[in-house]
Amino acid sequence: MELLIIFISAALVNNFVLSYFLGICPFIGVSNKTSSAISMGMATTFVLVLTAIVSWLLYNLILVPYHLDFLQIPSFILVIAALVQFVEMVIKKVSQPLYRALGIFLPLITTNCAILGLALLAAMREYDFLESVIFGVGAGAGFTLALVIMAGIREELDLADVPKPFQGAPITLIVAGILALAFMGFAGMI
Amino acid sequence: MKKQVTLLKEFTKGLWEINPTFKQILGTCPTLAVTVSVINGIAMALATTFVLVFSSLIISLVRKLIPNQVRIAAYIVIIASFVTIVDLVMKAQFQDLSKALGPFIPLIVVNCIILGRAEAFASKNGPLRSVLDALGNGVGFFIALVIMGGIREVLGSRTFLGYQVLPNGFEPWLIMILPAGAFIVFGLLMGFSNMYVERKKNLEREALIAQYRRVGREEITDDVLKEAGV
Amino acid sequence: MKQVAHIIATLTLIGVIAGGSLSLVNNWAAPKIALNQKAETECAIYLVHLDGKRYEEIKNAGFEVYKVFNEADSSVGYSLVYSGNGFQGKIKLMIGLTEDLNKTTSIEVLEQSETPGLGTKILEPPYKDQYNGLVTTPSIKLVKGVEPSNPYEVQSITGATISSRAVVTIVNEGIAKLRAVENKGASK
């Protein structure tokens, strides 16, 4: 039950993009086509879950027992950077089609604040191992959902007559605002 | 090599010309998340500027010692160290602010403004120029956050920096302090800033055309205009 | 090979310098941060028991609870920290209770992430003050739209029923947990 609440909270009620403002850069940058939005969402979810696992182990097995929690920020960010690099290498070796689909998005993920945000939030809320993983899955699902919805809207928006100064990022942000309002409807589910 | 610009220009370009928030669209996450009130925006901007200035300084000092292959990793460690310092100091001295900003202080690490300036500027320029560039970008970020925070706080809770500025009869626009308000205000601001830039450009262009007409120059092609920089 | 050595040496050096300077800053900041946190809890403990002068933590309860004593060093009741799910996230409360657990003295909200302007009204006196001397037996009940007619009833905030109910639920659950702990202690 607790796990379900964490999942729904991360995916819908406190959606990472629309209510925590984590991962806005890719949300604006990669949301112009549905196909690339799905790929980006999948790549990010994958890294989110891995980060949840690794950062939990790092924080609870090394940083806390040795009272090194002040090194939390540098160690998390290094682990994430290494992880992304590692994932990129593995995917390249294992599956060429998958690499072609996700490859170009992976380097972007290191500076996606959703990843570091997830690691920090999980540590701050003192989640146990399973909760952290579910939190990662939920956050990834929420990120993908927001990204895909946005991409769908933007494909339609291309055909609309948007005033020139508002084309691109500005109109995307305004639409995101309306989307955030819609997502508020999920509040109260937990 | 690019033209050497004056030191003053190095500072002022960050304020508007390449304003990190409105022009480069970097550091959007904190811009949206913490601007519920002006004071949060100010605290966030100061913390970011501190990290930006010091990491730019250090990176520009050690830029020749760091092997090219691992420079990003090295930059990240330097940035993360300064962020940790800010985080610890804020927790120790300004507990309320640190609580209000929550995970967004640690998240300064992945604020693209900092890594962006490190990679695009500090890794190629001397310490003095790097610091000025960082300060300029920091102040540009500060301006953006104060504008955002100001609009949202005044309309959303009738106050500015905690002082009531709108009468009680004014029903606060709740949406402004909700996440949705952040997106909409930012989108509108960016759109209007684009509009202003475009209008200014058009005016300059027309003035130039008129000037050319006066001196009797007939053929005003796009190339001529481009050369004049409008 | 030489290049690899150079890379490793540079990174190690940066790591050592960064780690060293951070531990210096941490040595300065850590005690202050701990002190701040303690001061905050202490402040909340006394806020819900205005006549409190001294407190003792009750260990092994499984949650944070403090027994509070007044100037004459006789017990005035408990300050209990308890949290639960609100509208959008966790709500964490400090609940002041009388010695017999039959009344709340008052409550303080320690953490919340409710909707600004609606759910955050749980922080404001009209709602919060209802808990000053509220009867907790058999349990606190939330009423909507009408004035509370019984001493154990709390009136809901218009437009924020879920937040209002969450606070009631947290207080009830916290008291139930504390009662269970007390009973176990008594039977031992």
C-alpha cells in the first residue's frame, strides 16, 4: 500500500516535471516529436531506476555509516555521470537498434536535474531500498507521461497560428502550465 | 581568434544580451520552482551566483592543468564542492531559507548555467574575464528570478518581499503560486521579451533603410542590411 | 601510459582537495546544523505546551514522543510528533496532549506541502485553534458546513476537506499509537 502511494505520488500527484519542476530542459527540448519523446522517456526512466538503486546503496552503505554525508552532492553527481557513461557503453555493445534509438539522448541525461533530484529526494525522505526503486519507477513513468503528452500537443500546435514571438519555448511553457493545472486534478488521490 | 571585448562588456552582456534565463533558456528548473516569493528567488540567485563566480574562477585558474578528456568530470567536482559549501552554510546560518528552497540548493550542481559558463567561457579565458562573465550571468539570473518572483508574489499573495502592496479587496490569484502559474508567467515573459527584441530590430532596420535612401543609395539588399548588423 | 597517469593524478588531486576543504566546512557547519534542528524541535515541543519548562524523550516508542514537565517539575502531558499523507504529500505534526491523553492542548504543523491558499489554511488560526483543548475521546470527528456541536468535533476548511481530514486522521492515529505504547508500558 505504501509502495503504491509512492508510485502514484511520484508519477501523477507530484509529477516530477509538472509540479516539482525537475527535468524541464529535456521537457522543452525533446518534446517536439512523439517518437523521440518516447525514446527520451524510456532512456530517462532506465537511468532513474538505476540511479535509485546505486545512490541508495552508496548513501546507506558508505556515506551514512562513515559519516561522510557531507560528500553527498559530489558523490551522487559523479555516480550518475559514471552510470550514464556505463549504460551508454553497455547498450552500444548489446543492442545496436536500441543504441540508435536512445544513444543521442543519453549524454543529455547527466545534466537532467530529475536524476540528481531523485537521488537527493530519496535520501532526504529516508526511503528504504524497495521504496527508492519504486520511487524511481514512478518518477520515470511520470516524466515519460508528461513528455509524451506534451509532444502530442506540440505536434498539433505546429499547425496552429501562434504569434511569432511566442513560437517555440514560450508557447510550450504556457501549454505546460495548462497541463500542470490538469495534473492538479490527481491531487487528493493519496 | 575572436575580437577582444572590453572588460565592462564581459560583465554587461550577461544582463540582457545573453541573459541566461530568457535568452539561453538555461537553469529553467530553479527559475520555475523557487519563485513563489521574491525572497526565495533572491536567495536562490545569490547562491547560484556564488557558485558560478567561484567555480569559474577556479576552473579558469586550473584550465591548463586539466587533461582535456576528463575536464567535464573535473568541472563537476569543483562545482559540486562549492554547492556543498553553500548548502552547509545555508543550513547552518539561514535555516528557514534553506528549508524553503529544499532540494533546489543541491540541484545548483546540475544548473546548466554553471557548467555552460565553465565550458563555454571559463575554460578558454583568464581569471579576471571569467569572474566578470560569471558575475554578469549571475546578475542576469538574479534579475530574471526577481521579475518572476515579483510577479508571482504580488499577484499570488498580494505582497512584495513580505510587505502587502495590493489592497485586501484584491482576491489573490492562487494560480500564480501554483506550479501552473510558474510555467505561464515564464512563457509570457519569454514571449514578450522576444516581441520587444523583434520590434527593436525592425525599428533599427527601418531607420537604416531611411538613412540609405537619404544618401541616395538605391539598392538595399538583404546583404547590405546584414552587413550593417540589423 | 604517461597520459593516463596524468589524468589519474589530476583527478585524484582535485578529489583530495575538494574532499579536504569540504570536511573543513562540514566540521564548522555540522554542530550548528544539529543545534538548529534541536532548537526547532524544542521550540515546537514548548509551543504545544506553553507551560512546559523541561522535556524528556520517551525511548523505544517507535516514533518521536516527549514527556513535558512544568516549572514545578510535574508532568503536564506529551508532545507527540506524528505524520501522515495529506492532499499532495506528507503532513508532519507536533501534537500536544494532556497527561491522560483525553485532550489536545494544541497542534503545530512541522512540515506540509498542501495547495497554497487552500490546504495551507491548516496552518492558520481558524482551523488550527480548534485543537486548543479539543476532546479526543472516543475520537476526533470532522464536520462539514455546520458549527461543531460536540467538544470532539472539528470544522472542515471549505475547499480543503482532504487536508482538514488528513490532520484529524493523523492526530487520531498518533493518539491511538501513544495509547498502545502506554498500555504496554503499564502492563510490564
